[in-house]
Amino acid sequence: MNAIQFNQLMSHTFTVKKRVRDWQGNFIDSTTTTGVEGFAQYGKKLVTNRKGETVTASAIIFFKKDAPIDSEYEYWLISQTAPYKREDMEVIRIDPIEDPRYGTIHHYEISVK
């Protein structure tokens, strides 16, 4: 699959929220990015979270390499805004997928619940 074909798959639009804890330990949104192009593959799938536990993801979201997400940071919410709405989905795990030809990130596969 070439880059043009891959980009054509990005038919969904998402909002990405980075979450931090306030002084009381509650989550608040520190940044919100709207209009992020991607693709969601809905359906239950077993994935491993950051703690090594097997959990059930409700979807896998695919983002391009320039998506406003950091695979090293763990507190994110993603909501789908088009072609239909899905409210906030909590990120379980972010997997950067490398392009073996260049050793750079090709895209992100994000497990959510």
C-alpha cells in the first residue's frame, strides 16, 4: 500500500484530548486538538495495556504519523466527530508503527475503550 492509498483510508475525523491531573488528582484536559484525520476499526479485541494486563479494547484507531499524540504519554481521550459521533474513548495503548525502509514512524495504532 502506498502513501496515497493509506491517506485515502483516513475517512474519519477525531478530537484528541491530552489529560493531566490537577492539584486534587482529578483529570482535566490540558490540550484539545480537533479535526484530526484517522480511521476507526470498531469491534472487541484483546490488547495488552501498559501494565502488561490483558484488557478488551472496543476499537483500534489509526492516525497518520503527524497526529498530535505522544506514544510515551498515557492519559488521552479520543472522540470521533465524523462521519458519526462517538463520545470520549479512553486510550489503553499507543503503538507507533515504523516504516522498515526508513526506520521512522509510519502511523499510530491506538487501542481504546
